[in-house]
Amino acid sequence: MTLFEAYDPLKKKQLKILDPKGKIIKPDLEPSIDNEILLKLYETMVLGRIADIKALQYQRQGRMLTYAPNRGQEAAQLGAVAAMEPQDWLAPAFRELNAMIYRGVPLEKIYLYWYGNEWGSHYADDVRVLPIDIIIGSQINHAAGIAYASKILKKNEVALAFIGDGGTSHGEFYEGLNFGASFDVPMVIVVQNNQYAISTPRSKATKAETLAQKAIAVGIEGIQVDGNDILAMYVATKYAIDHARAGKGPVLIEAVTYRLGPHTTSDDPSIYRQDDEVAEWEKKDPMIRFKQYLIDKKLWTEAKDKKLNEEKAEFVTETFKKVETSGPEELLDIFQYTYAEMTPQLIEQYEKHKKFLEEGGK
């Protein structure tokens, strides 16, 4: 029996390997991951958590623009990207800070983006990550395009895209998924079901009992996973990537997790959800279980944890200092990256605004 058959979304079975206290409940499914990779994953998780909390603080202090927190969703992201190979592509939405860091995007670049600087979207040539995508669902089409090109050119590259539960109600999600399915492209879609699309609960956004079963409509495999279980996310994504790379078509993974913070810094979640609900999900914090798992494997200690948190907190603080002293971007940068070449309309807008500034902005 394949993993997809064992965890058919219509059977309402969710893939779990670690329980909320970090104990293995499915020994036969525990993946063999090098200790160095396990520690890298946890270090990235700690960095991501601290960077996320501080970004929220910086925004509240008026030092950063609107920001989309991802506290509580670290395992859903890191377990997935850890299963990727170096040549694979990541197509993020806007809440994938941990995944982007793990795949080689410097924190400074991510902070620059949320700071409002175009250079936050400029990555090194060897970093196979697309820029942050604010337009809901469009990253699915981007991933489908990359995967289709990989298939045509025989590049052996898989495209992995993230989207939120609310994003599965957008047309581009279905269009990209259907295109990928029709051409059997090497693509994996991870739906971070964090229970709310801004203020709309997942239960009101769709009548589908699971989001994983949306795969059935386009004829591909789907699986629902405990998104707070980094091992389960790794196992499911590795299986999905191998499936897609072998030419068997895309896979849809629903990672059941929870957004512990606001949708963005302009959101107040206390208006639409109860404190006791949040408290219950706090007990399922992915960092709690993964840290305990590492401690049980004799790979980690509380003393090491304290030191790591101190080091990462200092690193995040110093990184944001660089961002704040980076200076303004060139005026041309605001206009020249929408298309490969600036359109006549963009050139006109640029020249007009340049003249406006030269005349004192009056």
C-alpha cells in the first residue's frame, strides 16, 4: 500500500509521526535524516521564530511596513523544504519566512522586502527561490510554469509552492493545479491550512471536509498531514517530490497547522477567534515537539537551546540595523522590475515622478 492509499483524504486519516510532546507514535514512518540536517532545521526554526517576533515588534514601532507573521507554522514549511533537492525551485506566497531562509535567502533580504525596499527581492543566482508573492494564488501558476519547463527541458527540477487555506478559494489555485495535472508536471503544492483566511474560518470557506481532497477533482494525489509535525511533513513531501519527479504528476499536501499570531500586522485576530482556541493550539506548538524529539535523541540540551536563542536574537537585531541603515533605493528601482523591459507607460511615470522630485516635490 502506498502512502497516498494509506492516507487517502477521503478516509479522513491524517499523517502523524510525532505527538504534541515530541514522542514518536509511528516508529515505522520515522524518517532517517542526518543529524546535521535535523540540527539545521531546528536552528532555522529558532531563527525564524525570533525573526518573526521581532518583525512584529519593529512594525509596531513604525520601523517596518505591513508584515505577515508565521509563528506556529514553522514545521509545515521546514519539513517540506527539507525534502527538496538543490536543483528544485521554491515558489512562496508571503508567509514562508522559514522556508525561504532554509533555501538560502538571507534574512536581510526578507527584512528589506518588508521594509519596502525593492532589493529585498534580489537573490543570488544560485538561490532557487522566487520572490515573495502577495497576489493570492498566482504562485501556483508560476510553479506550474517552472515545472512544465523542467519537464520539457528534462532538467529534473521539481517546483514546490506554498499557499494558504484561503488561497484555495482563488481561481489561480485551481487553474495552476489543473494545468499541472493535465501535463503531469513535476510540482508539489503545500496548503498551509492555518484555520483562517484573515477572519474567515476554514469551515466557512469551503464545504470540502479536507483541503487535500481538492486534488481529486483534477486527478492527482492528495494527502493531509499534521502540519505541526516536522517529521510527518518531511515524509509526506519527500514521497510527493519523488512521485512528481518520476513523472507521475503533481501532489497536493494539506498541512494542518495554526496561525498563532495575526494574519498581518494590520489584523486583530481577537475579533474573530477565542483565546481558549489559541491556547489549545499553543500546546501543539511545532517547536515544543521538535526540540523534545532532538533532546530525546541526545542531539540537544536546554543549555544549547539557551545559547542558540541568545545568538539568533543578537543576529536578528544586527541584521535589522543593517536594513535600517541601508539607505533609500534608487528611484528607477521602483519602476524597472515589473517587466523584463520598462513599458512606455512606466518610462513616462518614471520621468514624470523624477521631474516632480527635482522640482522639490511640489
